[in-house]
Amino acid sequence: MTHQGSFEFEGIIWKIHIDAHTDHVALELRDAQEWNTSFAWADLKNNTLHWKNFSLDENWWLAMVGVHNQMILLHKFPKAERPEPSGILALNAQNKSVQWHLPNHQIQDWQGEQLIALHKQANQEVVYQSIDLYSGKINYLNDQYTRPEHQESTEFRYPQQYQQGTAYFDTVADFLADILKHKILQTVDYLEFKNFIIINYFFQENKNIQNNLLILDSNVRILLHEELIAQSQGIGLDSFFMYKDYLLFIKNKSQLEIFQL
């Protein structure tokens, strides 16, 4: 197990998307005090942060949807508390520029280098369109679209989450009590990968909720025991995930940690 790298940002890491075509990671970061959304782009293999703190003119009402072959797709939202996207922006990660923009579109599906988008026309009628990822060129489909079943990628692995009161939670809780003498709370994330056991857990200390990540080998030897959040405000989700043999997790809300297992 090696520490591949660590990247620290000014805002809170809100979303992480992996570009499986290039082994890069795209990040969406938010600063609620400044009402600012920014983006970052890093190379997993070479441990290189190509750029960060990149914002567009409309820098709050944006949300990252996904990334493929260095094209970062964003949804744009109206300046109101409405969950419905009002457009699509394609950001070229190579040169940090907007490749194309389509107003009144929402991404519904992703098929390789083609997006399936819902387009609301001026007469409020809705049609589905196929959009080229790189150029934004539109091909009309029809007024209905049936999403095909997608095979899950074997390159990504996510932990099982066990809630307090279930048998699996109790098993992990007893296991951690023997090793660490901690009484865990509410939920625990658990993943076995190769000969590693990865556990994200919460416990109470001095009236504060603490959040730690633990990595063990098959002999129950502690390889890493990391404090993720001190004095947490509550129980969070989506604590870590695996891409290929890279472990990615967030520390102190603004720091991305990467280990190769």
C-alpha cells in the first residue's frame, strides 16, 4: 500500500468524477460563504494537479454531471430554488474552456461519446436528442426515450453501508470494539479489496462525533488509521470508493487523499 498523493483545496469537495478514459479525476468544489463553485482536474497516475480554483462567469448555479475523455459535463440551473436544470455546459479539461453550451437541455443518459438529452422547446413540448460529446452537435430522436440497461463497471467499487440495528453493523461494531475499543455509532461503511479491509466509522468522544477511516490487512494488522473529520456535525455518506486499485477519500471536507492498494 502506497500513498499516491494528497490535494488540498480552498472550498468543500462537493463531487468527484473519474475519467476512466484517461485516469484523471474532476472535482467540484463549493464555497458557501462566497457563493462560488469551482472545479479542479488531477492526474491519478502521475499525482499531478493540473489546475484548480477554476470558475465560470456563472459560478454558483452549476453542478458537475460526469466526465469522459477530458470533457467535463455540467448542468446549469436557474437562479431560483428549482431542482430542474436549465442547460448543459461542456468544459474542456485540457484548456479550461467551455467547448459548447446548450440552453434548455437536461442530460438523461450517457452512451459513450453521445449524450441523450431532454430538450424543452419554446412551446413547452419535450423531445429527446442525441448530442455529440465533443461538438455539441444535435441529432433529433423523438418524444420518447427508453433508457437501456447499463452494465456496471468493474473498475469502480463502493463500500457496503450498514445501519445500526442490523446484524452486519453489530458484527463490524464488535470487530472494531476488539481492535480499537471504540463504540461506533449509527452507520458504518465496509469494503474488502484484495487482502485489505477498509472501514469508515463514527464514534463519540468528549460529546463530539468523530469520523475515522481504518485500513487493515488480512492478518488484522492496522495499515492506516486516519481521522477524517474532527467534531463532525453529523453522520455523512459516501466516505470512500475504489477506482481500479486507487482508494480515494476526503479528509476535513477539502482534502482529497489517494492511496494505491
